[in-house]
Amino acid sequence: MPFLEVDSLTVDYQMRRGTIRAVENVSFSLDKGETLGLAGESGSGKSTLGLSIIRLVPYPGVIVEGHIEIDGTDILKLPEHEMRSIRGRKVAYIFQDPMTSLNPVKRIGAHFAELIHTHEPNTSKEEALERTKKVLENLEILPERINDYPHQFSGGMRQRIMIGLAIALTPDLVIADEPTTALDVIVQAKILELLGNLRKMYGLALILISHDLSIILEKCDKIIILYAGHMIEYATGIELHKHPKHPYTQGLLHSIPNIELSDQKLAAIPGSPPNMLNPPKGCRFWPRCSHVKEICRVREPPLIDVKPNHFVRCFLYGKEGVHVERSRKS
Amino acid sequence: MAKKVFMLSEVVKVEQLEKYFPVQKGFLEQLFTRELRYVKAVDGITFSIRSREIFTLAGESGCGKTTTGRVIVRLLEPTSGKISFKGRDITKVKGEKLRLLRRKMQIIFQDPYASLNPRMKTVDAVGHPLEIHGLAKGEEKKEKVLEVLDKVGLTPPEQFINLHPHQLSGGQRQRVALARSIILKPEFIVADEPVSMIDVSLRTTIIDLMLSFRKELGLTYLFITHDLAVAKYISDRIAIMYLGKIIEMGDKESLFVNPMHPYTQALLSAIPVPNPERKRKRIELSGEVPSAIDIPTGCRFHPRCPYRTDKCSKEEPLLIELEKNHFVACHLIK
């Protein structure tokens, strides 16, 4: 059984102006040691999806449907105090902005001490200190700096400290939400490599959320492409790069510059992402799609598999594919 | 990309440009110390941009690329050095003359959420330059605004003219900013990270618009970016900055095929490549970018350079033309 299993997850933001369905009917699973990439543009629901896994969808977001099982436990049914012991210990979340995620009036050591004592009250001070030092060492931060305040560190170091806090309790799953967006390329490469090494070292499952498809393609085994809350394609990285099926995925791949290619021709995807308060009927991508057919405007395409482990939500592939959602029910 | 466009005259020329910002001190410090300390954001750079060229300044945050752009359009006063625009020294231009100059040089900012006044309708935001320069108002202004909105792909323009920024998406806002920058028919535009806040699927549209305006309106661009992949796509020539200095500069092809400076090599090796089967060797750099207040002696990159020698910490390397149109500032490369 996979470590993480998400099944037909749907998340709504219920507001006075109306309801935004930020994530709709998303299913996937992840094993330890694997890296899953969630890619999509702003508003595609990738952060909401990540936050649902630790049940921290911000108000007014509500998980309205679906199951999330972590290590065999259905976490949507857990009372809050039990959920708290899963967060941090089993599943850790690395937030986007390292500048605001650390408490500016607490020393770095105190951040770690608080975390360790909250989850493991019986740990002695010395042991907590030892463990902190060891984590910092793995992140190439001098253990002496344990008594420094966050402002004394650079952005890249702060993000490494955030990663340290995430892995201090040796969780089984780490969710990194745009962990390098605020950082420069050289630091970004270092952080991503570090995450990869930690994944190997601790055998963790890693979910990498990013708007940058280059990073996702470079680092992830499996990739989910989200568009307006829908999982429109799900495949291994290599397969997705070689045989992208959904017109949106194809468009995305054509719009990212690659420094290794000369005289590359980039093509834009026309139009812009839909207003989520009033998404288009049928397929959510049809107003921007060059292959749009009559049926796309009326009916929502089902997620079908075009190959083993390659799923796509598009009517272009209706005939050869197998209807996954129906076959699951039968 | 630019196939034999006319690249004769220099539109912008920058010589030994410096911009220092004084470091704020506490009250007591001000009383007891004489010495003023400076952030040397731009520390002596020289380059020129030819007509109808897209020249890119690239580098990590804090390297001085944005400051350079702002000094060139005279939004900041240079500390020293010389800026020329079409052969004319504009370093000290003031008042009315500066205002007239601004018709010819415009700037697009990174964040379209911050660069547009939230209380101005599109027609006023885009048409404002016309009013400032006394070129058009009322119906005439509206006509001109409709025309440029159509050019930047906000069609039909009548639909956008009465909208406020919050009613527009990020990509649409950046198009409005682009429309505002070309409405005066300038000759030179500084584009400071114009696509870094925009979703990937919309970036290409903005870049393509910029490229088409170069042809159509004969524009020359200074493009500022931290994203070398975008830089490679759009530019003719690229200069890599590090701590206020240009450390390598050259034609796009030679810079990407044959990067010579160790910093450029490290920078290029760190860029993610959208191909899962391509495993690249990353060049490791030790440490992080030092503060622009205490710039290292000699070559400012030497504390992080894997190939440093004694000479590097003592003597500052000059930017030398090592191949045709390819300049490098490094002692090691001969």
C-alpha cells in the first residue's frame, strides 16, 4: 500500500461572492523515496492541494469530498489533536517564503527546541541540542550559529533552516511549496540538490510544488499538471517530457525557454487562466485550446489513461483510452 | 534572432558609471564617526547599446542591474560616470530638458501590481504620459489609447479602457504597462524584469510583443533579468553583472556556447533544464554573494572562485575583449 493516497479530493473556498472550487476530484498516490511534482500556474490549486494533505487549508477553504490516507490512516477523520501529532512528525511542510516563516525574535536553536519538545516532550535539552546541531551540519550550516537570530542569515540559509525544521523529526513525507521561488538560481540549485539528497538519506517521499516546470521536470519522478483546479495530466517525468498529451501541457512545454537549445521558438498559450468564480463549462481549458471541439464546451472530459501510468483529461484521447473513473467504481 | 537589423549607431552609451548609496547610520554613530560608508550598487561599468538592439543585464539579486537601468533613465542620480543618449551627454540634464528626454526613453517595471495606480482607469493610466507632455487630451487621448491598447493585444480595446487595475489579470496589467511605455513613441525602453511576475503561459506573449515593437517602432531595449533562459531567448547581447561590475559581456551565442568567467559558468550550470533525462554537472560555488558595502579586494569574485590565485585577491581584473565581441574580466583567461 502506498504511503500517501489521495482519492477524489475536492476543496472549496466558500465565500460571500460565491464558491471557488480550487481543487476538484484529484487522485494520486505516493510511495516513500518518490518525488512528486505539482506544477501549474497561479490559481491552479497546487498550494491548496498541498495544504489539504496536512489539513491546513486556510479559511474559508473546506475539503468537501475525498479521502486522504497517510500510512493507512484516513486523516480527514482524525480529531485535531491527533492531526497535530502527524504534522511535523509524519508530514512536514516547507513554506514558500523563508523571510516570514521564521520567528524574528527567536534564536534558531529555540525554533528547533520548540519543535522537538512539542512532539517529543521526553527529550532532554541536551539531546535536543545535539540533534539540532546534527541537522544543521547536514545542511552545511555551522552548528555555532544555533544562537543567531533569523535576520543574521541570508535568504538561502533561512530556507535551509526551514528545511532543517521540516526534517528534524525525520518525517516520512515532506511537502515543499515553492521552496526556491524567492531565491537566486545558484542558491536554488543548491537547495534543490539538498532536498534530493535528504530524500535519499532519509528515504522520504517528497512533494515539490512549483510554477516552474523546468525545476519539476529536472527533479521529479512523477508529475501532476494542474489547471484551474483540475488534474489535467499525470505521468512520469520522462513520459511527460517525451509525450505530453494535453494541449495545455504541450503549450507549457513550448513556452519555457531552455538554455541548452539555440534558436528556440517559443509559443504562447493564447488567452489567460479562467476566473475561478465563474469557470467555463465543460473542459476548463477549452477557451484557450486550439483543438477545441463541440463536446469540450459542454461536457467535462474524464481522466483517462492513454498508457499505463499516464493519465490525461482531454477528449482528444477518448477512443483509445480506458475510462478510469468508471473502471474504478466497477 | 535579429537577422541583420541595422546596428549602426549607439543609442545609449554608459562610461565608468557608478552609483553609491550612503549607508544610514544611527544618531550616535553619526556624531562619533566621520567616515561615511556606501553600498556600491554600481561600481564602474561601461557598455553601449546599439540601435534596435536588445541588450541584457543579467545577474543575481543585488548585483546592481536594476540600479543601472534606473540611473540610465535618470530616475536615480549617478554618483559618477557618463551617460550618453544618441551621442548627447545626459548625465546632468535637468528640468524641462529632462522631461523632453523622457519622451524618448521609457521604463517598464517588474511588478504590474505596483506600477499601476489602483485608482486610475486604463484610459487615464495609459494616456497620462500624453497629458504630462501636453500632446493630447480628452477625445484625442482616448483615440490614441485605444490604438496602443490594440497594439499590445488588449482587444477589443473599448472593453478595457474603463477598467481599473484590480479588474485586470497580471498579464493584462503588464500589457497596460507596456502600452503606457510606448504611447509616446519612445526610442529606448528599459524593461526591468517585465515577465518575472507573470505566469509562464503568458510570458511568451509579452516577450513577443516586445520583439514585434522593436521591428515596428524601431525600439532599442535594455532588458534586465535574473533569468538567463529568458535572456537567451530575447537578447542580442548579454552582460553578466556581479557585485556592481560587469564580469562578462558578449553576443548571446558566444556567451552561452563559450562562457569564460568562472561565475558565468557556475550561473549557467545552475539553471534548471526542462529535460528529465539530462543530468548536468553543477559547478559548486562556496559561500554567498558578499555585501556590496565591503567589496572584496582584487577580483570581487575571488573568495568564491574555485580557480583563484594570489593575484586575484590583489589586483582587479579589467574587462578585456578576448574574442571578437566577447569581453571577460578574469586573470585566468588569456
